[in-house]
Amino acid sequence: MATVTERPKAPEATRPVVKRSTFHPRIGARLTLIAMSVVFLVPLYWMVATSLKSPAELAQAVPSWLPQDWLWSNYVEAFQAFPFGRYFVNSVLITVLSVIGSVVASVIVAYGFACIEWRGRDKVFYIVIATMFLPGTITLIPTFDLFAWLGMVNTWFPLILPHFLAGGFFVFLLRQFLLQIPKDLLDAARVDGASEWWLLWRVAAPMSKPALAVVAIFTAVGSWNDFMGPLIYVSDVNLQPLAIGLQQLRQVQPDKITTNLLMAASTMVVIPVVVMFFAFQRYFIRGITIGAIR
């Protein structure tokens, strides 16, 4: 019998051993973001640190990063230096009304572009998006003439009414979010007899809470920090917000108001915005990311 001889196996090719880097790529990205965050937080820290220093310490040739004497009384003195309470209430009322108008108007317009089919919808939506590229300085004089013709100058109407007209950016953001609502869900509700207003406030709006939170935060920050609008339209001291009050604080009492008191007043103006952002941070990030994924 013939014997079958086994052929010798060819040596297997040795794979090169790849050394895995122990430095995770996400660590580098996070370190970069932390470094950039520190750079952006330095002015905020310097404002708070300056608000706690004394005038003598501010006059030193080499400024210190930490206050030598933590003068919390600067906040009390800054609060009493000008009618902070009245300006604060004005800013809160203007901001709250602006947020209500922006959220309500934007979600209504966005629902019409996202959930209702009508002829020429996309073309009209492109026109709305085109308004985002129009600089505000171009429309400043015509807008002022319009409010002057309506007799609304030296009132809060020019600061609040534009938010009830739905800005292009907010409409775009909410439309992208509303497009994720299943069409079958809306059609089933329509078959059951639900009206478009019922669908808007009972289905679309509750499902769009993260996006609505983004609209509310952006509007609140913009209205709270708005300086140009009140400067142009509001001349009555009793109606002016905090942004104008800080400027008047520097102009009315240039000898009494030092840098530390001005920074203390500025810190009190910034605190509500910071608290609001951290309170709605979860909804803010969720609304931005979900809209981006779409």
C-alpha cells in the first residue's frame, strides 16, 4: 500500500504586534476643552475677584489674583448706589414676556412648516431662513420709524413685540425637531377628529420640550443682556433695565463708583443668567444634540 506522506505545513506568517497607545484619544479632546474653558472663564473670575477687592488694592502696580481682604460689603454698597431693585424688576418683566412670545410664536410657525402639508411650504420656509442673513443694523432705522409711527417709543413694546413674530433661527431649530414626530401619529389623531391646534399643544409642544428650552434660554439671555434696544427706545428711567442701569451708574457717579463696585454690580447682573443656564442645562444640551442628529 502506498503511504501518504503529509506535507510539512508552511510556517504561518507572524503578524506584527501593534502596540496600543495608552493615551486615549478622548482624553486629549477633553484636556483641550478644559484648557479652552479655563481661558473663557478667566474674565468671569477676574470680574468676581475684582468685585471683592478694596480701592487701595486695585491701585497696586501688580494686580493680585486673589483679594487680600474679601470685601462682601461691596455688593451691598453697589446695590444701594443705584435703584438696582427697580432695574432688576424691569429686566425680569421684559425677559419673561420676551420668552413667552418667542416660544409661543416660534412653535406655532415651526409646526406649520413641519407638520402641515401645504402648497409652497418649502419655498416660504427658505424665505424665512433667508431673514437670518439680514443684519440687524440694516433694519434698525425702518423698525424705529415703524414703532415711532405706532406711538410705542419710550415703552416696552419695541423690546417685546418683535419676539412675538418668530425669528428665523428659532423656527429652523424647532422645525428640525418637529420633523422627528412620526407622521402616522399625527394622521391617526386627525382621523380621530383632533384639530391642528389640539395636535400642536397636546402632542407637538410636549414632545418638543428640549427644543423649546433652547429657544427660551437663547431668548432670555438675549433680552437680559440687550443694551442697544433699551438705549434706542426707552428714555424713561423708571422703565429702563439693568443693562442701561449699569451704564448710568458709571456716568452719574464717576467719582463715587469705583471699579470694584462696578464689578460687583456686574456680577449681580450675571448671576441670574448663570443660574438659569445650569438649571436648564440638561434640556439645553438635549435640544441642541437631537436637532443636530436630525
